[in-house]
Amino acid sequence: MAANLELPEVSPTGPQPVHPVNGHTGPVKTKPSLSVLCIDDEAGIRELLTVCLTEFGHRVTVASGGSEGIKAFRTALKNQPYDVIITDMGMPDINGLLVARTIKAESPGTPVIMLTGWGKSIRDDGDNISAVDVVVDKPPHIHELNNLLLRLTKPA
């Protein structure tokens, strides 16, 4: 699926052009509060995502690695599933690709965003990221990331 997407370029230096994602284009006008699971082994990235996404009104849960993230995902799936998952690629216990495959196997409709410093090389290897909806480069431009979250979770 990810190989056919035009992936947004996300930059900390300012707004970038908005590219179509799964057929959705342009900024989303509504601002729903989303339940977001952020999985990253870097404490600074977890803190950045928590502070910034909370400012947009989202409810953010963080996990410090793939195992912890999958456990949080499975626990929430029973009662209040996450609206979207943001995962790092390179983590010491379970990498982001396995996290994404596990999530998609158990909840195919849950959007998965890969937030990584390896963005270009991952996008070039599209066949291996079929469980990922969008790849976003680290560090993200937070307004673009929020717009992406809203587009990916917008009802069809």
C-alpha cells in the first residue's frame, strides 16, 4: 500500500506542500481529538510528540519501544482502540516494521505512520513497508504531522 502513496515531505523548517495521502488532499477543517500511540526509543521524541500533539487536543500515549508499544496497542484494542499509531523504525527490541505489521494484522484499518531518520531509504524500499501508511522524516514539522493525522483518520 505505501509504495503507491505520494508521501509528504515533513520538515522542521516550515510548512511544506501538502501531498495527497490515501486520496485525501488539502488541510482538514475539523479538529477532532484523536487517541494517538507514539512508539519511540528516544525520550526527546516521545516528549516532543506528547507536548505538541496534546496542544492540538489529542490524547497521547507513549511507549519506549516496540514490545511496549505492541502491548499498549493490544490492551487498548479491547476497549478503546487508538485512532492512529506513530512508530519509529530503528528501536533496539522490536523495529517499527514489525510493529506496523503486527498492528495491521490485528487491526487493518488503523493508520500507521513511520517516523524515522531513515525516511528516504525506507521510501525507496517500498515493498518492505507495505504495512505502513506514510513515512515521515525526523524531526517532524508538527503542524504538518497534525494535518496528516487528521487526514488519515478522516472518515471516507
